[in-house]
Amino acid sequence: MPDRSGRKKYLYLIFVFGVLVILHYAKLIAPLEIFLRSIATPMLSSLSTISINLGDRYQVFKNKDEFISSYRACLATVARQAVDKAAAALLLEENNELRQLLTFHKKQPAPMVVANIIGKELLTVGQTVLIDRGSTAGLVADQPVVAEEGILIGKILKVEPNIATVRLINDNQSKISAVILNNNRGLGVVEGGYGISLRMNLIPRDEAVRIGDQVVSSGLEKNIPRGLLIGTVAVIENEPYKPFQQAILNSVADLSKLTVVGALLTR
């Protein structure tokens, strides 16, 4: 019985196929064929595209050595792409800093020398950095150094022909005459705190200092023009037993991440 049943199914399929062939050539099922083709064509097109993409992305390796060689080439390509991406990000950051410096330079009269920060001064324990311009570019000691759109970040400490050392404003030896941009224009001295903080001292007790007030250079110090932004007031310390009040400042610029600066040729 199983053999006869299987034979009947086989004969039935042959009969159906023969009928379909006859109907096809007689063009009696043409509308049905067109309908089925319209449904199948998008699916076949997608499968063809997938097949082509798989053929482009994958390859058959002849042996183990060829596979390892290809794998290493892929690793090298990924590494190069990572390096290129990092270089592009750094270049974009430097271009933004340079653009801000040039914007500031157009608004202030003193000539400015643009320099790159090339490292930290290793022979000192303070907060100092090295820049790639020196006395041949007109730099001398005590000239102010700015970043971005005129943010004071330090003063030139010493110069060599093609290198200069900059003492940052958060160095414990840094002292800058400053003024608070409030109603009273209170004067004081901004001092560094071992690379940790900025503190404005000698502020008169009767000055109304508020958190968020901006602090700029006063112009009373030789070589440093008035109005260079230093920071903003973060904490106010006004003790009754002290003759002056103090303020802790937040530096506007991130002194640890500077790459491009400008030295003002103020003398």
C-alpha cells in the first residue's frame, strides 16, 4: 500500500505539472503568472542585492596563513583609522582655539605671538609650561599669555631663543593685580594655590562681592593690559577678625588642557 500511494502522488504531480505547462503555452494563465511575478520580483531583487553585498564583504581563504595575513591587515587598517580619527579630533580642537585667539587679537591693540604648548617644565615644581616661541619672536619675561578669547592664563617666566617658560596663574608664585567687575570695581591680588585653586586676596571688607562676579586684570601691573579675564568668583570668605575679605575663583580656561596660546608683546 505505501508504494501504491507514493506512486499515485507522483503521477498526480506529473499530471498537474503537465496541465500547467499546457495552460502556460496556451496563455490561459497569463494573468495569474503576471500577478505572481509582481509579488516575487521585489523578493528576488532583495535576495540578489544581499548576495552581491555578501560577495563583496566576504572572501574564501585558501589556507590558514592567508586567513591570518588578512586578519592582521584588518587590524592594521583599524589601528590606522583610530590614529587618523584622534589626529582629526586634535586638529579640530586646535583650530577652534586658534580661531578664538585670532578673534581676540582683532579686538586688542598689542601685537600677539601665537605659540603651541609643547610640554611642562621639568626642572621646577610649580605650574609651568613650555611654548615653542622665544626671544627671536620678541618674547620677554613678564609678558602676559592668553588663551581662547583673551583669558589670562599666565606670564612668561623666562625665555630662550626658540622656547619660553610660562608660569600659569594657578602657580603658588603667581601674583596678578585684578579687579572685580561689580558696582564698586573692587581691587585685589589673584594668587595661585599650588595648582589647585585661585584666590583673590586684599579685597576691601566693604566691597559687595557676589558669587559669579567676573575678575579681570586691573591694568595697574606693568606689561599686563586691563580687562583680561581671569576667572569668576566661586566662594567668598569675609571673616570679621580679618582686615580684608578673600574670594576663591574658578578659572575660565582649563589650564591642564591648553594646546595653543598667545603671548602679548606688551613691551
